[in-house]
Amino acid sequence: MRQFTRQTLAAFFTLALVSSILQVAEPTGALRLDPQVTLQIVARRMGVEVDPGIPVPTIRFESVTSLKRFQDVTERQWGFRPERFVNAFVADTNEIYLIDDPAYYSAAGRTMDDTLAHELVHYVQARYGRANLSDWAECEAVEIQAWFRSEYLGSLAALLASAPD
Ligand SMILES: [Zn+2]
């Protein structure tokens, strides 16, 4: 009994630790890499050391997020109300909104992971003093997204492409 309790506590502790690393609101859908790993890779590429004292963003997946919530927070940031859900980092609420429909990514030749990398660049820009809301460094985000895709997802993409139908 004592042993069981200890194991249960250990499991709880591990869970708490994992969820404190990156506050993923829901299961990570089709993400292949741990978001914390992606954050570390992106930050290193930007020459930034991840500071445990700086709150990590919450990831909100489209499939489990109301359009109204997305519209309400992005309207404050963008000054207009988007008609549909798009991938976005919202600085005020420290959230990353992420489309989690696999069809969207296969049609665009992208993956959820490199899209998350793109939004994490904006997170680092905002939280680590690299940019402000009126001056998003979009080029940097696009460049790091492409680099991340070829560096970390390239072999995976090649594998998928060479797979028989
Ligand atoms: Zn962007």
C-alpha cells in the first residue's frame, strides 16, 4: 500500500512537472515533437536562453476552442475581428492558437510542428524583448519556421513522401 502510494505520488509529480513545462490546454493532437522541445530549439536558434521564470504560452487547439473566444482575444490585438480561426500568438493572454486539422497542413505542405515553431518565435520576440506588437518580426518567424522544418522534420517529410500509397 505504501509502495503504491509512493508510486501514485511519483506519477502525479511527473504529470505536474510535465504540465508546468508548457501549459498545453488539451492533448497535443497531431504534434510530433514535445512543445517544450520545440521552444528550446527555437529559442536557441534566436540566441535566447529559455528562462523558467517567464511563463510559457498556453496552446489552444482549434478543435477544442470556440471561435468566439479566438475572435475576442485576437480582435483586441489586431483591431479587427477575424472571420475564421487562424494560427496566431496572442501576447496579452500569452496564448498560441493552433489549427489542429491534419488536412489543413497536408494541403499547405506544412506541419503543426513547424507552425508551432513559427508562433513560438513570436512568443520569444514578445516575452524576451525582441519585438513589440506593432513591429512583429515576421521575416524572422518565417525563416526559423523553414529552417526548423528542414532541420527537424525534413527526414520525416522525406520518409512520408517516399512511402507507397
Ligand atoms: Zn508570423
